Amino acid sequence: MFYGKSNLWYIFFELAKQGLIRENKILKRYSFSSIFTEAFRDNLGWEKAWAKHQPKKEYQIIIVGGGGHGLATAYYLAKNYNITDIAVIEKGWIGGGNTGRNTTIIRSNYLQESSIGIYEKSRFLYETLSQELNYNIMFSPRGVLMLCQTEHELRAMKRTSHANKINGVDTKMVTPDEVKEIVPIINIDGPRFPVLGALWQPRGGTARHDAVAWGYARKCSDYGIDIIEQCEVIGVKKKREKIVGVETTKGHIKAKKVCFVAAGHSSILADLAGFRLPIESVALQALVSEPIKPIIDCVVMANTVHGYLSQSDKGELVIGGGADGYNNYSQRGSFLHIEETVRALVETFPVISRLRQLRQWGGIVDMTGDRSPIISKTPVDGLFINCGWGTGGFKAIPGSGWATAEMIHNENPGKLASPFSIDRFLEGRLIDESAAAAVAH
Amino acid sequence: MLYLFCPTCQRDCDETELSCGGQAHLIRRDHASNDKDFYKYLYERKNDKGIIFERWRHVYGCGKWFHTARCTITNQVFGSYSAKEVQPPKSILANIRRSRVDFKGWVK
Amino acid sequence: MTQRVPNKMNRIKGDTFVDVYEIGSIRSLNVRVNHEDKKSLNIIQRNIGIKLPSVQKTTEKNKLTLCWISNDEYLLLSEKKENDGLLNQFEKQMNLTTGVAENTTDLRYWFLIKGNRSLDLLRKGVPLDFGKLEIAEKNFLRTRLGEIQINILIKSLDEILISVLRSHKDYMIDWFEVCSKRGTEINFDL
Amino acid sequence: MSSRLPQEGSRINREKTIDFRFNGKNLKGFDGDTVASALLANNELFVARSFKYHRPRGIFSAGEEEPNALMGIGKGSFFEPNIRATEIKLKQNMNVESQNHWPTLKFDFLSINNLFSRFFAAGFYYKTFMWPRAAWKYLFEPMIRRASGLGNVPREYDEERYEHIYHHTDVLIIGGGLAGITAAKALRDRGLSIMLCEKDCVMGGRYLEDCKSGNQERYKKLHKGSMEILKKSKDISVKLNTTVTGIFDHGFVLAYEENQHSKTATKKALWKIRAKTIILCAGAIERPLVFPDNDLPGIMLAISVRDYLQKYGVLLGDRLVLTTNNDYAYKTVIELKHRGIDIPVVLDARASADNPIIKEAKDLGIRILFGKCIGKVEGRRKVSAIGICSVNGEGTIEELIPCNAIAVSGGWTPNVNLWSHCGGKLLWDGECGFYKPDPENTPIGKEGETNMLALGACAGVFSNYDIQDQVPRKINQLASRLKIKSKRYIETNIFSKEPTKRTIPTFVLPHGASKDKQNKMFIDFQNDVKLSDLQLAAQEGFENVEHAKRYTTLGMATDQGKTSNVNGIYVLSQSLGKPVDKIGHTTFRPPYKPIPLGLIAGQYAKKLFKPVRKTPIDKWNSLNNAIWEPVADWRRAYAYPKGKESLEETLNREVLSVRKNVGLLDASTLGKILVKGPDAGRLLDLIYTNMMSTLKAGKCRYGLMCNEAGFVFDDGVVARLNDQSFLCHTTSGGADRVYAWLEEWLQTEWHHLKVFIVNLTEQYSQIAVAGPKARELLQAFKSIDLSAEKLPFMNFIETDIDNIWVRIYRISFSGELSYELAVNSNQSEELWNKLVKAGKKYKVQPYGTEALHILRAEKGFIVVGDETDGTVTPHDLGMEWIVSKKKNDFIGKKAFSLPHLNSTLRKQLVGILTLDKDKVLPDGCHAVEDGKAIGHVTSTYFSPTLKRSIALGLIENGRSRKGSTLEFQSLSKESIFAKIVDPNFYDPEGAKQNE
């Protein structure tokens, strides 16, 4: 009935196509009205989300690594310090590394004050990122629940909740009954690990990981920053311990400042620049189930049994667990960790036992000695590094970009980044997040 | 899932029986060393994308440590050797060169 | 290994495709010795009169079984009360040399699996290649079953002695009840 | 109108009818039917709704590549969503429900999405829903989540039984078709153990149904012969109903056995296979053509039409049109014509083609039009007519042909998923239009050797003759490469050489389709990805195939793009104007076919989830109403409530009973490691921070263990049994960790030390007898002299109680007069009962771990894990006395010299007494000084002994703050003020423990 020639709908469709609805010139704003306009023009009006460039001879700043952290750094350099002579070079396709492989969890209920600083800044920036980038990253503040399943873990979480309160992070301890209320499908009675309580962060949640990378890329391209894909760094040019440029598969590019933001591949770049990092690259795996109707409305993390879970907007359960124990760049992990995580979550959420695993994949995460990141200058003058995010990088993208941009511009780490320098290991000033939960009395 | 040869038990062991001990042949720095060397011993790692030498323990079996040479891209294993070795033995290095011509040898 | 009469031990109930018996503790000594130190190795052989077993094997003589755990660790099992005198004497001897023989009788809990599908039961939790075992000599394997450590002494294809830490005893009994249920045999279609 | 033929159907048993319900309707099928074939037999063509536009969907295939017919099957605790109807066998009284629609399948409210589909192009949700900000959480996201998601949610716990099975084999053959069977026959009798996994319930794959009616007998004879050989040979074991779902490193393979009709109780098992060599004979999957309105129910793959006909005797429709670009699909129309079905026209996209099969079709009177394709399909919920148009045109309709079924065939895609899971690369075969395994870049095994060989259709070799000819040759080459010396295998080739089948790679018809038509040409049926969506992705710069996939969600549905990936890649290459092999393909990931999460958990769920370690006194504890607390893998008695007592009352009673009378604690979980040898003392000096080698025999000493970074990670009492051996006690959680720590140092660093260590944690059980009347209780047994002179504090003696051997230590964690009795585990319950009986006179009571915590907190003793969290040094704990100055080296010594570990900002252990005696500081609360946190509380209890609240905490340069008052922030509004004192609250001089 709708496709016939003569009815009212078709006339309206023809009028719209004649351009009755005005077209605007600047970067097409994404909005319902622009969708409406384009709908009648077979969507031919949309431009490229980010421009494709061949590398120029020289830039003021080169960011090596086109993932969330790299693009965010470039964006905040342009937004906060309006430097736009920047190139973001990516060896594969932007957002193809860990940004495209994580379980999209956003939270800032950390224990150490310096960690809270950067993760809370990120969560705060995530709140308005869709509007700022004019790109719907689907930030969903649906709440993050960290279960306590032993007395020892309950005490550790209470300590974290106090640390959060002082440092302005909105979290609270909830009783087992409140946990059951928030997540009806949970089994709080064990018997092996009964839930004794949980740390609840209502404004934590999830976001669409690809959209974060594409949103930042689009705005960077709008600022005039060159995003160059399929361009791998194969050499670093130095003159008397000062960086002068990088050798890539698309030729030599000169720059005054370079920043490595390459997560799992940071050690390889550092090696090219002549120094080593305190990180080990291991495979971290995740899996999704087949899509089902909504069954869980928040993120649940169970550290005692090593498993965490949330449901994507498409309806798939997104499940993640522990990292592998051995160095691995193959983006394939061992089935052992998938099994351990799924076993824990089937025990904690018995109804998901009959759902089917649709797909599993692995990313390469860079683990530091104290499981905290590195945002720091390096032995090479003018060369900065942002890595070491391990299993928790996605939640820190905006804050890490902000802090790294500040460091590159001022050539010294600001308040957010200074605790995370490389020399902290030399001085024994570890920021240890994993310790609180590790030791059982 | 890796399947590594335990030199003591003389059989291949499923990865679930083993636990990895990280980079091999680190030199322990005691109190006489300077802070930089101590930092290198405790935290700095090669983390190579390619051939690495690492330590494994047969936790569920004989409980013995051993070393293996493995490629971190393809997980190809070039052999296991005893935990007492201070550096990879000749036979292992030869085995690596047989299939990886560009192998630059072991670096401390 | 003496032919302990199975019916004396209580058999794990349930309609199962193999018979599993609880044996309990077996008098045992953990022997550790420096595998390059010939002197201590001879003490073991002289005192208990058994040749040292080769890798993952056992040697046996008048109710005493010596099992290979690793190149410097052996497990000495004794089935007969009469051997206790010899064991105490051996313990004293070892304390004088550079080596240790420690009584670990209470450390482990033993089960006996009988039936031609014994190996099939173990294949539900043990990642070992049972196809490669030469059954001629008795094999002693220390490996993983599910998430716990297990010692497996294969006396013959249809008689296997296994032991776990005594604290895992109840878990092991649960595991047997779940995994040895009749109707869950591993079978091939052709 | 799909229907059941009166006879026919090799898979079904017509004697046994099966009743089942579909959306409330009672229907009938036969034993051996799949749910799909039974639905088709009952004319249920329209069975589902698509994900995004909720368009009507019909059954499209007969195997695991099915994108549409997903059902919710079973009831209550056996309900399972998203099941492919084409894969699950029919069972008596099975309840089948369609999903993803509301209120009903026919009248789905959300099908209005279809009307406004032009507004929902690919990625529209990235461009809108941004204003107002809060609307996403409260309005847009809930709406989207309700609309998305396919299956309904299982509500009850799962009764299904799952099993994990390990299997080792020299050769694993994946797929039991002609290639698989020939490979098995070629490899037998060579001393190799061979396992063959076939996902179907019968062997044979396609070649039996593919033969011409003439030589049916010869094929059957060959097949029967092969089955005999496989059954007879000892080294081949075949597993039916088992789909290989994942290939991992070093030949580790996962296979999923799902057999509803299995005789055994296990219906679902996960096979964990270790294979030295894998032979992939996984066959191929037919690909649809992309033409306007190609997603209507009644459109099905040509091979599936034939499958339903020959296997289940089911007809998709009695007026069927075929649109194809290859010869193979003609077999379908020939079979249908033999059964008298009306074939109005066959549309062949190729300009011309003349080989035997087309001649045979012409002889049967089938009208064949070359260079023609479908321009339009009419019908709202079922196919009613098609419009023919020329292949190269814009799609104007030349002729309307009424029909009720369309068979479509766009060529075959080799099944290369398993090849690509673990490193295998693919080659684009431009001539036939598919990716096939690249012989140069094969998956590699442990030593880097090629460990996978692709044979048959999955390697792009489709004709039976070629398979029968090539497989033996390839196997012989493999055998020689594996150095297996045995006779070469030769087999007579009974198949006739067929002319090479030219499939002109056409994917999208008509080529010049107008924009309107492109909006109705579907590539991914489940996620509603249209041709125009991919063009939009290319236009918006998502040029990489991975970007395009994520932007349009092509191939991200439950069928993972089995029928849509190649078409999608072709359309992307056309939109970007790049050749197809330059585009590449997305990554193939396990599992090949979705597997239940319960299966991954296996038998280690419910009762067998995470082993519980129980102490020898566990039975007594559970009989006496103990509350359990998980500690590492153990379960320990937390407290022993009596009657209606609240937890506080229980703890106060237990603490006071130790302070006044005598208490018993089950401390068996304590780690006990024997360290023996001439160098035992030297090893312990290197491990502990204080001197251990100077300890005298018969004495004990408390020791602290740090890691190389200088942080405390375990502590415990070390007893010297004799000059050669020490017995080190560790925390419960630390037992195995410390044992592994000692083994690591001895084996990899100090292998010159002559030391032997044995983990005796479970050989001995440890019972603490603590309280003023402890000595009287023990002396009640026998006249053992336990006076202070005979057995001073921190000494031990070995004696026996009622001839139970026991070693009595004078160690006190509670600060009272206390003995810890080590006894062989087998006799520990007997000793415990004796102590309880003898202790009645002294009002003995058991106390749990929580009471122990209160007692030791009153004494200011630390617990590793509460006071320390892995970042605390001995100096922080105020235990400089335990860090030996004399030793020139021990683990941690270097770290103590690092700048940060000596900075004044470090937090130090202090006692904290709240000004208001009854106010207990909350767990983990922080001390605040002008807005900044300067420390936190590590342990906080109400002490019944001192009748006030006590706490220990780590405060920045706390020791110099003694006497001052600090503000502690509690979660509620007002803060709590407390004084900083020395951490030892009770009997500081230690008179009681030295009594």
C-alpha cells in the first residue's frame, strides 16, 4: 500500500527530493533533522566521517596509534590547546586494536587516589561526550556492581567506598538483598560463594566502543588533524637523544614531538626508540552470547571468581574475564580463561546457562607491574608515551587523552598524569590496584 | 592452548597443568646493586614480538621449573630446556635458526 | 600392591559404569633426595630393597611400592603393617643423610577404580594422553583432574588407584557420583 | 503452500508420528524430522521476524547456515532461545515458539520499523538520539533494548547435564562426506589413531543424494563398503552429531556433541581434542544471489529445497522458479520435475551454457532463459509471483510469472572458518568467486609444521571425481611428510569425469539496479543489511572491511555471515571501485556454531563448582552450627552461634570465653612446610627478614616474609625440629604460594643450596587451646608438665595425649596463655572430641575466625591481608625489630633502600581509640586532615574484653601522631573523632602469654 504511485506519501516524498528541505554546507551536523533530509535523498548527502590523508612531510606532533587513547589525545590537543598540525598514524584501521575488542565497561570506583583522579575525569567527560562530539557514543550510565563474595573482599570494597566518597566518586555499599533487587537473575546464596554485599556505582556503565573511536576521529578530522591508516612505524629518527621524526611504511615523517599510544605494541616502538618498558603484552579474551531480550540492566563484576558481564543494546551478553599468563601477540588466547569465566558466571547467573556463546576474540593488553598505566616522558627528549592500561583502558579514554594532551603541550605531566611516570617503579612508588583484593588471610 | 614439553616428566603437558613465570634469564640484583639495575631486574621486560625465552612450572605435575623458547606471534615452540641454564643452550638456538633465518640470537 | 579385598571398603553408591571404592589412607613416605647424589640414592635402594623407578613409573617388592613423582622426589607406599618397622628404620637412615623421608600417610586420601571403563572415567577430567601409556609397567602419573591435583597409579587397564589431598575427599566423591553415572559412558558411533 | 509428499524422505520414519506445538497450534511430524522440515510439512512458511525492520522471514536453508528460522524451544527449565529450527530434531510433545515479535508473529507491532525503513539506514543510531542528554538513559535506550534482542529469556535454572571429555588422536578428520571417508580409508592401518567428527546424524554428506538416478546403486554399494571398512578398522573412531567448533594453538580442537536422541544420559558434551594433524573436509555452503525483495518467505537455497525433498519428503511449493548462476542447482529442478512439480521458468544469469545437465533439464520440458534474473517478487508474507528482468538492465520487468516458491543459488562458499581460526590464510579465487585455503600459509602446529590439510569442497574441489582422484594422492603426500612408512593407498574411481563447472561469479542481480530496488536487496537477512547500507558505509569512509562490518552489522548475527559475507565483500568492492581480493575478509573466530554457556562450564557447575577444601574437624564444625567463611580454597568456621544469638552476641561470648576460661580453634588450614638439609638455615635467612639460622632446636620464632619489592606478603612461626630441619608455618591463603615461592628460588636461583622442602600442610591438623585455664585442661589428660619452666613461651615439646602423638607449641595469637597442638590429621577429630569432653569442666567453647580476629586485634597483632594489602613494608608496621641488620642479603633488603619506601609520607600502623567508647569505626574508613585522606582503618571491632571499640589503621607518619585526635569520615553525614595510640590494647607487657 505504501509503494503505490498515486498516494499521498509518494507526493510528499517527491517534494522532499526536490530539495525543499535546505541543505547545509559545514560538516553535516548529525541530528534527527539531517537524517530526515537525507532519508529522501537516498542518503547521498553524508560526507566521509573522517578524511583520508597521505602523510605530509612534517607535522608539529605525531601520535602513533589510532585507537581511542591516541585519537582522544589528538582531539584534546586541538580542543584545549588548539594545536591542529597533528598526524594520528595507525598501522591497521582506527579503533581496530583494543578499542574494538574490549567489554566497553566504564567505572571509576578505584582505590588509590591517583587512579580515581584519571578514571573519574574520564567518566565525567564520557557523560557529555556524545553531545561534545555530535556523535552518539551511546554512553549508558546503567550502574556497575562489584560483588563481594568473601569477608576479605567485603572489607576491601568498604575501604574503596570510603576512598571514593572522599575523592568525590558517587558509589555506595549495598546489601545482598539490594543486589538481588538491582539484578533479579543473580544467585546470591552461593552456596560456594554467597554474595555478602557489593559496591554500587550508579553513574558507571557502558558505551559503544567503535562509536568512541569514530566520534573522536570525525571531530579530529574536522579540526584538520590528518588521520593516516595502514601506516606502520618501522623506525625512529633521533638526533642526540632528541626525536626528529619517524620512519613509516608510507615514508619518513618529521615532527618536533611524538607520542606512542600503541597499548600492546608499545614495547616494539620503545625498542625502535632505544629504551625498554616495564610492561608485558598478554592476550585478554572476551565473548558475546546470542542476542536475547533484556535480562540484565547493569554491569556486574565478580572478582573472586574472575568474571564480569553486561548486556549490549543489541541484546548480546558481553562477558570478559582474566588475562592469559604468558606473553602473546597472536590476538588468540587459550580456551582455559573462557572456560573459567563462563563457569563463574553460570554459577552466579544460573539462567544464562542455556544461552549460547556466539563469538570469542582476544586483544593484546600491556600489563605493568602494579596494574596501573604509564603516562610519562621517556629517555628520548620530545618523545612521550601513554600505555600500560592493561585490562582497563576503555574506561579511561577521555581522561587519558586529556592528561596526555596536557603533558605533550606543557612538555611536563600535569596533575592527572604525574603519578603515572615511568620512574615510579624506580622509586618503588607503586600505585597498586590489584593488591587490595589479592591476599587472602 | 599450549602443549609444552616438561623435560623432567618427559611428556607434553597441557597448558592447564602449567603456570608461566615470565621472562627467563633475569639476573637477580641484591642489595649491593644500584637502583637502576634493580629496576631493570624487577620491572623492565623485553616483551619481544617474536622469539622469547620464558619460564614455566609444571604446577600440577612434577612441580619442576623449565625454560621454553617460543614465538609470541605464531606460538611455535623451539624446545624446552632445564631451569638451571643461565642462557639458552646452543641446540635451542640452532633449532630456532633452522626455521627463523632472521633470528638475531639471544640478547641479555 | 596387595590385592586389597574391595568389598571391605565402602563402594561409592549409585548406578555407575565403573566401581569406585574408598580406600582412605595408605602408609606412605615422601622421599626427596638430590638426584645427582649417588650415596643417598643407594641408601634408598639398600634400605627398602627396591630399584628406583624410571620416569612416571613405579617399582614394587613385597607390598612396598616406590612411585616416581619427579627426578628428586619419590612416594613410598606400604600396604602391609609388617613393613612399618622397615619404614621407621629407613626414616632414621634418611635423616642422617642429605635427603628427607617424611611420613605423609595422612596427607592423601586414596580411591580404587575398577572396571574396564576406568580410563574413560578419568578422561572426563584428566588432560593426559592415555593412548601413549605402555601398560606393561605400572604407571604413576601426577596431573590435574578438573581443578585439583591427583596422583594416578595405573595397576592395569581396569584397576586404577588414585589419590587426592585429604581435604578434597568430599569433592572427589561428588565428582565420582556426577561423572561415573551409568549412561554417561564415552562412546563412539562407528 | 509447502506440503509433505506421500512417500520419499530418507531420514524420516513414517510409522512413528510425533506431535508438537508451534505457537500454540498442535501439529504433526515424523520421527527423524527436523523442526524446520516438520514446519514446512505443515505449510508453516512464515516463521520469524528479522532483527531490525521486523520483516517477515521464512526457512531459508537446511543446516547451520540458517539466518532466519530461530525458535524458542522447550519449556520451563529446559527452555532454550535462538535455536536454529533446521538443526534440532523433532521430539515428542516439543513446544516450539517463534520469537522477536509482539504481540504475535502475524501482527507484530514493531513491523512499523519496516514502513519507516528509509529513516533507519545503516548507523542511523550514531547520528541521532543525542538530545536531550538524559533521554538516552530513560527513553531511547530502553526502547531500543526492548525492540532488539531475538530470543526470549530463560527464567528457570538449567536441568540439562553437560560433560567435558578429553581425547588425544594422531589424526582428526573433520567432516564425514566423500572427502572425509576417503581420507579415513586412505590413512587406516598405518599405526595412526584416527578420529572422524561428522556434524550430521548420518555419514555420507552430499554425494549420495547428488548422484544421477542411473548410478544410485553403485554409489550405495561404495558407501556401504566404506562404512564396513570404517567399522572394522580398530584405529578409526567416528563420532556423529559432533560439530568441530574451534581450532586453537598446538592442535587443540573443541568439538560439540549435541544428540537429543543419544541413548546415554549426556545429551551435550564438549570434546577437548588434542590432534597432531587435522584433515579438514568441512564441505561448502551454498550462497544466495542478491536481487530485489530476496528476503520473502518461500525463497530458499536450491540445495536445501532438494535436501527437504530427498531427506524429509517435503515440498517447498508446487510452482517453483529457479534463479541461478551455476549448473549444480539444475539438479534441484530436475528432481522436482521427476516428481511432477510445475517449474514455470529457470532464470540463468549466465549469457549461455550448454552441458549435459542443462540438456537434461530442457528434455524434461523446463523453460530456461539465459541472461535473465528476478527483478521483483510480489507477495506480502509469502511469494506469490516474480517479475523477470535482464541481468544487465536497470531492472524493468519483462514478464510476471505467478509462483509460490523460489530456489536461489549464487554458487558455493568453501567452509574455511576452521582453517582460519588458528593462523591459516585464504586466497581469493576470482574465477569461481570464493575464498579458499592458501596452501602456502597453512595453520601451523607446535614445531611450526603444517598441521592442517584441506580436502574436498572446503578446498574448492567440488566434483566427486576430482575428490576421489585427489584425496588419496594428498594423503600419500601427507603420510610421506609425516614419515609414516606403509603402502600407498590407491582406490578405483567409480565417478565419471564431469565437465568443469564454470560458475561466472555474479552476486548482485540486476547489475544496474535503481536506488529503489537497491533498498530492497538484502544481503544479511537476520540483521536486515541492505545493498544500500554497504554503499552508505563505503560513502561515509568506512572502507576497511572490518569498519564496514561494524558500521552495518553485516555478518554479526547468529549465523555469523555464513551466507552473506562473500556477497557483502563483493558489494563493498563494487562501492569502493577496488578489486575484490584487495578488500580482504573479516576474521573468522570460534565457535563455528554457537555453543551453550552451560556446556562451557561442563560438569564443573552446581555441586562441583570450585572445589572446597575441608579440614579434618569439618564434620564436627558443621554439626555444631558453624557459619562458614571461604578462605583461599578452604572453608573455615567463622563463628559458632548458639540458639537465637545475634552475630555480635556470639562473637562477644566466644571472645570472653577465651579471655576468661578456655577456647578451642580449628587452625588446621595453617600452612606447614618442612625445610630440611645442611643449608636449611641459610635458605630461611634469605627468605625471612629476620635471622632464622640462629634459632635453637625446640624453639619457635615469628618471621615476616617480603617479596623483592619489599612488601610483606606472608608471616608465620618457624619451629626448629632439630639441627637439620625447620617447620615453617604460613597463613592459610599463603600455604601453596609460599611452598611454590621456596621451590622457585631453590630450583632457579640457589640450586647450589642443599635443602629439601616438603609441603605437610594437610599431614598435620592444628588445634589452638587458648585461655587462662588452657594449662589445666591439657594437664587433665596426663601428668605432662606444662609449667612455664618446662615449656616456656615460644617453645615446643613432643608428647602424647591418651597415646595420640602430639606436638605442643607455646604460641599465642590471642595474647592469652595458649597452646597449639599439632596432631596427625587422621587422629585430629578424636583429639578434638577428647578436648571438648575434658574441657566441659573448664567451660571450654570453640571459637571461630572472626573471634580470633577480635582477640588478635586487641593485642595489636597484624593479619597479612587486613593490615597489609601488598604495598606495606615491615617498617610501616612498626616492626623494625624483625628486619635483621646483620644479614648481608635477604629478599626485600634492596627494596627497603628505595627512596619511596623510606619517605616520611608512608602510612604507619597505629592503634585508634574512638572518643565515644561505643562508636565502632566503619570498616576501611579514612582519616581526613583538611580535606585530604591521610590514612585508613584496617581492622575495627567492638572489644568485649575492653568494653569499647578498638581499631588498627595505617596513618601517614602515624607513630609521630600518638596522642593526637584525628577526624574519621564515615559514610553517613557526621564524622567520628578518635585518638591515635599504641596498637597494643590488652596486656601490653605480654604477662598472660608468658605465664
